[in-house]
Amino acid sequence: MREKISDVLDLLDAKRFFQVHKSFIVAQNKIETIQGNRIQIREHQIPIGKSYKNQIKEYLKLS
């Protein structure tokens, strides 16, 4: 994809998707586990960027 990730994020529903790394957007309902600095979605491990840690903490509070 050649679009900026911020442009793609603007097209998605902010209640269902959020950015967790400079290169990754995830759907909240697809997250299976969060351990340390990684999100597990099926067989994929997605890194959590340092600047996105607080957003993940907020998500965990609401879950």
C-alpha cells in the first residue's frame, strides 16, 4: 500500500480500530492477547510502539 498510515486510519472507525505501532493498525475485536510489547492476533505477533503504549493501556481499562 502506498497510502500514509494516518490517511488509512482516518478512513476507519476510531471505535473499532487503533494504531499500535508506526506500521500497524489493529481491529480491537481481533486482539486475542496482549503480553508485554506484543499483541497476538491469530498466528501474528504485532509490536506495540512506545508512543502507543498509553492507548493500549486505555483499551485494557475499557475491556
